[in-house]
Amino acid sequence: MTELLIVRRDLNFLLYEWLGMETLFERPAFADHSRGTIDAMLDLAEECAAAHFLPHYKQADQREPYLDDKGVHILPAIRDALARYAELGFFSAGFAPGLEGMGLPYLVCSAAFAMFAAANISTVAYAMLTVANARLIVAFGTSAQIDAFARPQIAGRWFGTMCLSEPQAGSSLADIRTRAQPDGADALGFRYRLTGNKMWISGGDHDGAQNIVHLVLAKIPREDHALPQGSEGISLFIVPKFLPDGRRNDVAVAGLNHKMGYRGTVNCALNFGEKDGAVGWLVGKAGDGLHQMFMMMNEARMGVGLGAAALGYRGYRHALQYARERQQGRPIGTRDGAPIAIIQHADVKRMLLAQKAYAEGALALCLYCARLCDEDDDAEAQALLGLLTPVVKTWSSEYGIAANDLAIQVHGGYGYTRDFDIEQLYRDNRLNPIHEGTTGIQAIDLLGRKILRSDGAGMAVAHERIGRTVAAAMSAPPLAVHARTLAEYWRRTRETIDALRAREGTSVFDNATYFHRAFAHVIVAWLWLDQGVIAEKACAPTGHDPAFYAGKLRACRFFFECELPHADAWLVLVGSGNDVASGAAEESF
Amino acid sequence: MTELLIVRRDLNFLLYEWLGMETLFERPAFADHSRGTIDAMLDLAEECAAAHFLPHYKQADQREPYLDDKGVHILPAIRDALARYAELGFFSAGFAPGLEGMGLPYLVCSAAFAMFAAANISTVAYAMLTVANARLIVAFGTSAQIDAFARPQIAGRWFGTMCLSEPQAGSSLADIRTRAQPDGADALGFRYRLTGNKMWISGGDHDGAQNIVHLVLAKIPREDHALPQGSEGISLFIVPKFLPDGRRNDVAVAGLNHKMGYRGTVNCALNFGEKDGAVGWLVGKAGDGLHQMFMMMNEARMGVGLGAAALGYRGYRHALQYARERQQGRPIGTRDGAPIAIIQHADVKRMLLAQKAYAEGALALCLYCARLCDEDDDAEAQALLGLLTPVVKTWSSEYGIAANDLAIQVHGGYGYTRDFDIEQLYRDNRLNPIHEGTTGIQAIDLLGRKILRSDGAGMAVAHERIGRTVAAAMSAPPLAVHARTLAEYWRRTRETIDALRAREGTSVFDNATYFHRAFAHVIVAWLWLDQGVIAEKACAPTGHDPAFYAGKLRACRFFFECELPHADAWLVLVGSGNDVASGAAEESF
């Protein structure tokens, strides 16, 4: 079954030939690792994904989590798969040895995650949240908090959640009303009693782990008992389902959300403090909550992007297999002879190549940024990572679904039936442009916080690296035409940013989503060209595996010829300050 | 609830202000009708859709048809809704009085259908197939066949299907293997015994009607018992589930297809002739089957387009209602004050305006073509209708889903839950680019049969009508800029066709799908501009209802500024004979 997950040959190209994994081993943090240890871990991931995650993919969709008076029940196969995941060390893989981890690069963890996500996104989502939760506690918690709440998660015995949204505060966290009343202090820090309603909590309750560690955003009331206004008033609390003494904390499931897809991941509305107030311990300083939570949110955004890429990728592999096997029709203009495999029809090739460009492009984008995470002492890498996080999250989500949409189409009527997995991949993937910040929110983050209101460091690094890729591609003749195209689009992107900077007022955000689309397309084009440079060299007459590299070059060319030109329309809209939508009167709809 | 279906004000604009319904009454066939009778029928449709179709929308999704030893069972609410539909005369509405019909224009039937489709596409699909089936029998059957098989369908007592595909012959009908063995003749015509397996039969079996009339494509063996090659060997047969003497015909359900959406419409694999051969009567002449079936296919393609438009439209209405009610966030740059309705955020406005442009645009396209159907004695209208049928089918399907996708996004996380209807609209709509000929097939039909291999009559009519719209818009100052844009895109479209004509070989079809995209976008732009001309006049300072017309003009402008520019990229690909996909080696994927 592994040919339907992430292709190992492809992963090797990305990790070793393109992203220079080996240079990571020169860093002290990763000095104990080698290609041998990494490949062994990826072998394990591949085997475990195929043996323990893939088999219950459809079942998890058909048998949703349910709530009864004992709590939420998830499919036993989900619990078993995650137990195996823990046993093999995938929860702890990215943590330092001092935390019982393996100290693997984030890049490797991400590659492994992609295989699990391709196999079963809604099962591995529990682990993704748990690891990100533990990482936040390790970063900002006290050592007592780390021991009590992070270590059991790193071991995979307890799972974690993030509790941000409330019914009246979805994307607008400044409006949260969950209240944290001081309740003394103990060995775990300042203790509070929380009351409030949280919404959209993935993994919010279930019987798949011994305990659940909620990281909860709440506000500490002022002396006049009112809650502080705005996001500066937000603090972060650790609120476990079961308290250290084993008693049940005052956290109740108010209901389950029944979703279109991603069904194996239970999603709850939680009530904190229906009785005496849920016990929670403050993480870091009061008022630092949102800032701290951004660490987890950023990791979750990367995870969403990578999951979306993996779903797109798996759909492509299914479509490819089907297109090679299904016999239908004849070459245009011929009437006789046996039907041909549909992969020979030009439009099917187009749909497959588009999927390859989208899905492999998204995986490359995600892993490129995972590599940046590992350079955590490099300010340039971190600046670029900040700039690209909304791109990773959103481009991968939007084009992962576009790939799944084409995979359905390649399958014809069969793709629309539940006998095949494609329709589920498509449904699962549809969550990704929504959770952890919608596409619209990511666009405002990119244009506002990451570009117009930043010091420009991220853009400077991008500029320098894009310039390097352009220069390298200029010296690889078949790529020179793309190099010139990229340089031109990048120039226009920067020009558009300058035009926005020069403009007054808030209307610069009117076309933020179009800006994001254009910017992201240019970034993906850059990364395709950067891979193209490697492929072009490897493709030389003496090289091995020419079809593989020819495929990469073909996908690169597809992206430049069929996709990038659309950035033109988006840049024009942004640059001209188009107000057709923003100026529409409400009553005209 | 009707504000969530097709808005009557909008329908009145399309039918009376734009499409000149009243001029239809001048035609002898429609002389008995008036705005009064038509509006009464549309009132009935609106009421019936809201009262009998909408309420079981979700239930039909949750409780799929099932098969047991008595046959296929559908939800009783579906049966009841269709009984009411029959009672009110919607099955017979479009048939001549001699057939117990009301002789209503196809345009009116389509407008009514849109309301039912918006309310519950999978319930009204049974009626759509039945009416199209009966119309084919009326057109090509003998009077005995009409009495026996069309009249009970026109009355809504029996339902109809179309049986084309087989497991090995999906889009490639020349490869069907269903065999029709001569079996004498009787009052119903030449009788045959059919054996074969048919796939994807919507309404193929169920307990919702007294009988089911299958129209089946099959081949009559030659003297050497072999089946004739190619599509010329295809004949058409009427094969009822129950024979005129009440006995069960030899047609068996081989299984049900379980779909992602559109679940209320049962979809079967049927086995014909498991025992003695299914009894069927030849329609028209042997070998005319595919030609005759095209009448039903074209009607079904129009129906698919209209259904897709209606689903997009309903999603837009839901999103609009939600965006007006949901309070979240503040204007960019402000931190204080109460949250605002999300319709005030620029990106939400963009998503709503795009939905309006897609969904209202698709409805306009479908009704424009329905109007052409009513001019069945006008060769020009029929030529244009032929040209536009693949556009109606495909553009409405692709952009209907695009609208539903945005409707989910406007709802945020709620849009992904099954508590709201949006996710179901999106799932239902995903069938539409597949059935009755996929997008890829429609693109080849448009470029091949309708343009390159046609006599050019359809293009000539389009050219003349587009020229008229351009001229009218040139004299309405705010629209002049769009008029010039449209003229330029139309010129480039024709130039691209000339370039394709001049090119040799089958590679002209390599980018047929991109050609279809560009062509369809230009057509939709034309129809938006044509509506814009009307709206611009009505919008004058002395006019009534200025917000309505301003909305139409806004959607028109959106389409020209945000959508049409993408046709540029597609035309370049087609015009340059891009071979990035078609030239990709199979082993490079």
C-alpha cells in the first residue's frame, strides 16, 4: 500500500538532494544523527503508517466519535494506532534527549508526519496537537509543569489540545470571555479557577489517552471584576482533564461537532467550570497568553499545511494508479483497436500533472519551511519562516484540495462513490483552509504582520534566496526562461508591496486574499525552480533515474506555464487598489 | 424559507426584464399564456419547493436508499414530494395540451425547476429524468409507445431513466456490449430481448413510482452474432420495469452506488436479461440510438447545469444570511466597540460578490439557453443552443461548486459541520462536473463537434449577438470599458479558434479544457454585460429598486475585473499549442 502514500524516492529527493539534510548533522543538536538513523526512522514511519493508520481510514469516517454518559468514545483502531505511534517514539522524536526524546530534526519529524497524514489525517491529528502542546509547555512552562504535563505527552500517554475559540469569538480572540479567577499557588505554579465555553476543540474529549492536557486562553479579571479588553488581557493556562490527584477536573463536553470530513478527530464544545471552576495553572506571565499560544498556532499551521499537502499527494497517487489501470476510449481521431489506458488521454495527463505540481509542490514548500525550523539560531531563517508560515498553511490547503478535486475527476463516477478513498480525501481536506486561521485571516497576517508592519527581514531573505535560485537557473539553459519569468514576477510582487505601502489607510487590506494568492504562487514557483535546478543537473545524460527528474522538471514547467500566469490577474487587482468588492453596498447583495 | 431558494425578484428580472418572456406569448405554442398564468405557476413552484422539497433535504442525505429482497427503498418524503409535484402539474407542465400538458415554455419550466433544485436537487432529479425520458419518446416513439410509456410519465405516475454507461464503457459509448436480440413485433413495435450490464443508472430502481421506464442503449447483433463496431451500431430501446401485462420484466438491481452526495437519488448498477432477456421495444430506427439519445442527453446536460447553478445560488443565500447575522471582529485598524457583522469585512464581501457573480451568472446562462429551447423553429437559436450546451453544463457545474466552496468559507468552522446545509450543497454539487459527460468530455464536444467540425452557424450567431451587446454597452457610459474588454476577448477567442483550425492533427485537442474555460468565461462575461445594459437603464435616478440593479452591475463589474482576466492565461496556453501536459511521458508521473 505504501505506493499510495508519500513516495520514498520523492522524499529522498526532497530531504537529501534538495534540502541538504546532511548539513543539519553538522549542527550540535543533531550531531548524533546520520542518514542511517534517519532512514531507519522513516522506514518505521512508512511501515507503521501503512500497517496501523491506513487500514482504518474509511472506518474512522463511517464510525464517528460519539458521546454518552461516560464521555466521548473514539474508534479503538485510532487508539491502537496512536499507541503504536508512541511505542515507536514518534511523539518524542523531535524532543531533546533530556526529555526522553530522540532529538530528531523537525524536518525529519515532518517527513514522517507526512506519511502518517497521507495514511490517516484524522488519527495523526491527535499526535500533532499533543506534540505541539508539549512543545509549548517545554518552551514556557516551569520545570514542574514540564514534568507534570509535558513529559506524559512526549511519552504519548496523555494527549493535548488547544482551547482558543469561543462561540462568540472565533477568529476574534480579543473577544474571549473565559474567566480565570486566582485560586492560590502550589508546586505547579499560580492556580486559577476557569469558567467559560470553548468551541472547536479537536481532541477535546475521548477515551484514547489516560489524560488530556488542555491549553486554554482565558482572561484574569481586573479588580473591578471586569475582564480586560483586547488581546493583551489574554493569559494561558494548563487545564488537565484529570488533576494530579486523579480527580476529574471541572471540564465538561457540551457537545460534539459533526463534520463533513476529518471525522476520526473528535471536535467538541467544552464547558469549563460548570461547578466550582476548572483548575488551571498559569503558563508564563499573565497577559502573555496570545504571544505564547502563537508558538503552538504556528506549529499547528505548519501541521495543517503539511497535512493538506499529504492528502493532496495521496489523492494524486490514487489517481495515477487508476489512470494507469483504467482502459477507456481511444486516441482522438481513431475508432478502432482496443481501448487505451486513460493516462494516455491529454486531458487526463493535464489533470495528473496539475496534481503533481500542486501536491509535490505543497510538500516541498512544507518541508522547506520545516528545514527553516531546524535553523532556530539563525535569524534569517526565522525571519523567512515567519513570512512563509501563512503561505505554507494556506497554499497547501487550497491546492491540496484542488489536487483532490482533480483526483475525483480522473476517477469519473467512481471518484464520487464511497467505494474509493478519493471523495473522503477531498472531504477531509476541506477543513484545512478553515482551521487554525482561515484563508482570509492568513492573508491579513501575511500582508499586515509579516510584510507591511514587519521590519522587512523576511522579505530581504526571500529576495536574496530567490535571486540565488534565479542565478542558478540562468546557467541551466532549459530553465533560463523560467528564471526570467520568476525574476519578473518577484519584481512585480515587490513593486506591488511598495505601492501598498505608499497608500494610506486600511483599504490596503481590501485585496489581501488576492495578494496572498499571487505571493504564494510566486513562492511556490521559486521552490519549483529551485528543485528544477537540482533535477536539471541530475537529469544529465549520465545520470540515474532520468524519468524521475524529468517528472520534476515537467511539474516545474507546468507550474510556470499553466499556473504562474494567473498571478498576473491577482497582482493587477492588488496594485490598482480594486474596490469592486470592498465598495459594494450591503443592500446590493 | 423561500429567501434561501431562488429569489423571486431576481427571477422576475431574468425572465421579464432581460429575457423578454412576454415576447414568447406571441408564438402560437404559448399564445394561451400570460404573465398571470406564469406567475401563478412560479408561485406554486416556490410554495411546493419550500413546503415539500426543502424539509427533507438533510434527511435524504442521512437516510440513503437501500436495497433488500423487495427492491430499492427510497425515503417516503421523496415519494410524497414527487406526488405533490405531479399533482400540481410540474411533470406535464412543458408538454402540449394534447399530451395532457400545460404547454408552458421551457423557460418557465426551467425557472420552476431551479426552485425545486435549490430546495432539494436529489428529489427533483427523479422528475428531471422522467420528463426528459418522456420527451424523447414523444419525439421519436410511435403513438402506441407514447400512449403506453410517455403519458404515464407525463402524469408523474411512472418515472424514467437513461441507461447508457456500462462498467467497461463510461464515456466511451461505442464500446457498449448490451445485446438486443429480435423477438418479433407487437402493437408497441419491434420487440427485442436485451442482455447486458448497465452502470450509473440514476433512479434505476425504487419504490417511488408505479413503474420505471428505462431508455436503454444496446446493439443488435449482426448475422454472424457479433455486435456492430462503433457508435453507429447503437440502437435505443424502451425497457419498462413492469411489462404492460403487469409482469416484472427481466431487469435486476446488481447493486447500489453509495455516493459522496446527491444521496436521495438512488444510483444503481442494473442487469438486463439475467433470465430470458429483458423485453424492450425499439425506438425509431435501428442504429439511430445515439442520435436519439442525444436529445435526452442534451436536456439532461441543461438540467445538470441548472441544478448546479441552483445549488450554488442557494449556498450564496445561506452565506449572505449568515454574513448579515454573524457578529465577529472589528474594522481593520480599530480595537474598540462592538463586533461588526462579518458582511462588513472586505474579504467576506469579496466572497459574497464572487458567489453572486458565479451563481446568478450561472442561473442567467442556464435560463438564456432555456429561452433558446423555446425558439425551436429558429435555426439561429438552435445553432447557438448547440454551441452553448457544453458551456451551460460545465461552467455552471464548476462555478456552482466554487460558489459553494466560498459559502463554506464564509461560515467558517460552522460551514464544515453537518448542522448547516452548506457542506451538503457542496457535496451534492460535486457530482455535476462528472455526470452526463465530464468536464473533459464537454470541452472536446465544444471544441470539436460544436466549433472545429461544425458549419460555424453557432459561432456566427454568438458573434452577432455579442456584437449587439457590445454596441449597447458602449452607449451606457459606465459599461463602455467592459464592452471594449469583451470585444477584445471575443476577438482573441476567435483568433485562437482560427489558429487551431490552421494547425494540423489531433493535438488541437490537447488544451481543449483550457479552451473551454476561456470560451465559457467570455460567454458568461457577455451575458453579465447584457444584463448590465438592462440594469444600467433601470438604475437611472428615477428608477425603482436601485439596490437590486446596483447589485447586478456590481456582479457584472466583478466578473470583468476579477474573473475575465484569467481567460488570458488560458487563451495563451491554447493559442501557443502548449504541450507541457500532453507531451509528458507516462513514466515521469
